[in-house]
Amino acid sequence: MTKVLVPDQAGIARAINALLASGLVAFPTETVYGLGAVATNDKAVARVFLAKNRPADNPLIAHVASLADASALVVVDDRARALAEAFWPGPLTLVLPSKMGSPVSRLVTAGLPTLALRVPSHPVARALLTQLGLPVAAPSANRSGRISPTRAEHVVQDLGGLIDLVLDAGGCPVGLESTVIDLSVPIPAILRPGGVPREAIERVIGPLGDVEDSSVKRSPGMMTRHYAPGRPMRLDASSAGPREAFLAFGAVPENRALLVRNLSPSGDLSEAASNLFQMLRELDQAAVEAIAVTSIPGDGLGEAINDRLQRAWPGRRGSST
Ligand code: TXA
Ligand code: MG
């Protein structure tokens, strides 16, 4: 049975005990819920891949409490330090060369010479990491190929019975996964757009490179239909028909949709990001033939929002209704 706990001191203490006993604990971060296991424990990390049905060649992000803790695991250069000082704790993941003799399980890195690291800002994640004092490997707490969970209920729907417990802190404020940036190459590149916009990163370390020049290429987890809902999606839709659900942004165009959700009536990209996965889940469960989505600006958080929509149903831009 998967227990759902209030993340007070007693709940966090039970989560720590479960983690130390090679257990799996889903916990809230500011981006999405993570499925945590102690990153130095091969057996626990193996259970993460099993529970998610995740391919073993897709590496995990290790979560730590501070830049100092990160420095024990990876080689931190000036660029990484500048980014960590600007955005940690927060929704940015740095891919850096692992240090010789790193205690992190090779299952976490899928055998790569690099490790992806992040210091989350959510108070529950921070309390957990600080009190545990060990790195926690945590992919998003969904079955592989499904939408990332932004509420404890989503975790239970996907992984109930397969994991030990969930710390329930309600909705995740950012609502999109972290930005993953490869710093193990001469010219850093974004492997996955996310909660920290490209523009903000470039203000700190200058222009970023193209992911195709990166030695890592795209993150293994960035295969196209990664976030797929079950229903077909129609992007850049100017309206919606009678058998469709309609996902809007800003003013809602006239439409005949069965069901309408608005990511942000005022056209605010942060609000849209925090609503995206919850609304996609709702619309995906509705009895509709397809989900029509209005166009969403591509700047700031819009890059990550459009990336997730494209990935949900690639190649369907530009049709008319
Ligand atoms: O916001 C987030 O990042 C959430 C929360 C829980 O922290 N975690 C998350 O993890 O989204 P996951 O496993 O769903 O996505 C991690 C991404 C994958 O695309 C994976 O391929 C990539 O990071 N990644 C991990 N380690 C890597 C490495 N060493 N090199 C390149 N990409 C890596
Ligand atoms: Mg994921």
C-alpha cells in the first residue's frame, strides 16, 4: 500500500526512514512531484526504474541540499557556479562531469560520465534533503511516457501500490519540469527547456549553443512522444469543434467545444505553466475526440510550454478549426 502523508515533521521523518530502508518516496518540488530514492543505493535506484517502467538508459537527476553538496559529486566550473548562484535553489538542472570516486549509483547516470544535479526550492524537498544529508535521485513521479504529476493525486493514480509513500503538499507552483542544461561541453546547451527560461540563463553565462553540437545530444528522456496524453491534440487551433475539448490561453475564441479550460485568462505564462499538466490530464480524461489548443507565445516559459505540447502530439500544427 502507498501511504499519503502530510509533510509535517513526523511525515518527513517517516519519509527519511523509508528512504534509508531502500524505499521509494514521492515528494513535492516546485516543478513537479519527484519519485525519490537514495542516489547512492543501487537497490533503491533499481526500484525507481521498475516502478516507472523507465528504460535503463535514461539517467536520473540527483537532488541535493546545496551547491556545497553538489561539489562533492561533480566538477563545478565557473559557469556552473554562476548558474547555481543565480538559480539555486530552483528549477534548473546542471549536467556536469562526475567526480572520480563519486558514491552515486551508476544506475542513476545510466553509465554516463556526467551527472545531472539540482537543488530544489520547495520547502518540503529542502527539509527532506537537508535532514537526510544524502543525494536523492528523483525522476518525475509518473509512469514512463505519461504526463508529469503536479499533485499528489496524480502520483497515486500512476504509481499507487508501487511505491512506499507520498508526501502531499498540494499543487506544484512552477508546474513544469526543470530546465536541463549541459555544462559538460565547451558551449553549454539546453537539453530540455523548463522552469528557468533560456533568456534568464543567457543573461548569466552568455549565448547558449545548439543541442545538436552537444556531446550528449538530446537527453535520452527527450524522445518525442514523452508526455503523451491518450487523446490526439491539435495545436495552434483558432477554434474548437463540437467533439473537441479546447485548451485556451488569454481571451477564448468563439468555439463549439464540449469542454473549455483556460491556461491563463490574463495571458500570463507562469500561470499557464502551473496549470498545464493538471488541465491536460482533465481534458485527456474527458469523453472528447481530440484536444484543440490555441497558440501560446514562445518566449520565456512559453518555450517549455510549447515543447511539452509538441511532444504530447508532434506534427499537428496549423490546421484550421
Ligand atoms: O523538475 C524536474 O527536473 C523533475 C523534478 C522531480 O526534479 N525531475 C524530472 O526528472 O523531470 P526526469 O527523470 O523526468 O527528467 C530528467 C531529464 C531526462 O530527460 C534525462 O534524460 C535528463 O534529465 N538527464 C538526466 N541525467 C542526465 C545526464 N547525465 N545527461 C543528460 N541528460 C540527463
Ligand atoms: Mg519525467
